[in-house]
Amino acid sequence: MGKVYVFDHPLIQHKLTYIRNKETGTKEFRELIDEVAGLMAYEITRDLPLMDTTVETPVATAKAKVLEGKKLGIIPILRAGLGMVDGIKQLIPTARVGHVGLYRDPETLQPVEYYVKLPSDIEERELLVVDPMLATGGSAVEAIHSLKKRGAKNIRLICIIAAPEGVELVTKEHPDVDIYLAAQDERLNEKGYIIPGLGDAGDRLFGTK
Ligand code: PRP
Ligand code: URA
């Protein structure tokens, strides 16, 4: 069964409060989403494997560590997932970025796939699927399904806010996928919005309505 981690780091929780605030404008909202994504990636990459090496300092040889070179991939679910990519890339600049385009039909709330472009070797990569919102879970489940269909084996899902319904669906449909969150909220409303949530993440990131 997939594990669910909610990060209680004070910086993440502080920034999340400003992300939720309806008075926060597009520029600040974008910056905060990127910052929180970076802080979450910092925690998530704690278990990356290291290997021993040596390095010549100006005065001696030091025993040292470097990353073993595990191949990573960042997969934003379009559109809103794009808002999390730069913050993670700042920490992992060599990560490849693939894109899965999905939108949620406003009537049925079912995800509709419209674009997929991935690194050719996704089966060898540890993939970080990113989307600020996990609401019904339909989009994340479909995106992960789409990646697995194309060979992906190691997938983690990183969302800023989730509803219990979304967590339950992803855990049920993809029990091999761990979920990382900044907050798990109370519920969904009748329109499928997370309560209290932050509103429409894509619209707030891109200044659309
Ligand atoms: C939002 C959000 C998720 C999805 C979550 O995207 O970014 O992808 O809804 O809802 P779900 O868990 O019920 O599927 P939206 O469909 O609004 O598209 P956008 O990112 O293009 O704004
Ligand atoms: N998508 C969003 O952007 N916000 C929600 O609350 C639910 C889905």
C-alpha cells in the first residue's frame, strides 16, 4: 500500500497560508508555489543514494560523497503542475521533464488527456509527478496510468493540497505510488473544489478565469 506523507516543516506551512489567501496575487502565488515545491523536493530527495568518492581540497585528500546518479524525471500534470517545476529543477537541475496534459471536464469531473511527451527512458527513471491539487484524484490516477502504460515503474506523486477523496482513489488505484503533500484538507464541495483549499490553482498561477 502506498504511503502518504504530509510535510509539517514550518516554512512549508507558513508559505501555504499565503498560497491559500485569496488576496495573494498571481506573481506572489507563482513564487510561493515554486518555493513550496522546492522545499517538498528537498525533503523527498533525502533518500537518494550516495556513493563514496575522494576530492582534493587545497590542503589534502578528503573522503566524500556524491549522488549515485539515479535518473530522475519531473512530470507536471498540465497546466497547474507547471507551476511546481522550476522550484524542483533548482535542486535537481539535471532532471528530465516530461509533460502529461489533462483537464477536468467541468460537468463530469472526469479527466480528459490531450498531450503526453516524455523522456524516452522513463522506465529507468524515478518519476516525480507534480500537480498542486489532488481533488477527486481522477487526474492523478489517469496521469499515472498513462505513465505506466508507457513503461514507467517508479512513480511518486507530489501535490500541495489534497482532499481525502483524492488520496483514497490514488492509493486504491496505484498502491505502489507514495503521495507527498503539504496539507490534507477536509473535503470536496459539490463542484469538486477542495475545501478550504486554495481555489483554482491553474487560474491563480496563470491569471486566467
Ligand atoms: C486541476 C488540478 C488537477 C485537477 C485536480 O486541473 O491542477 O490537475 O484539477 O482535480 P481532480 O483530482 O478532481 O482530477 P484542471 O483540470 O483545473 O486543469 P488546469 O491545470 O489546466 O487548470
Ligand atoms: N482543481 C483546482 O485547481 N482546485 C480544486 O480545489 C480542485 C481541483
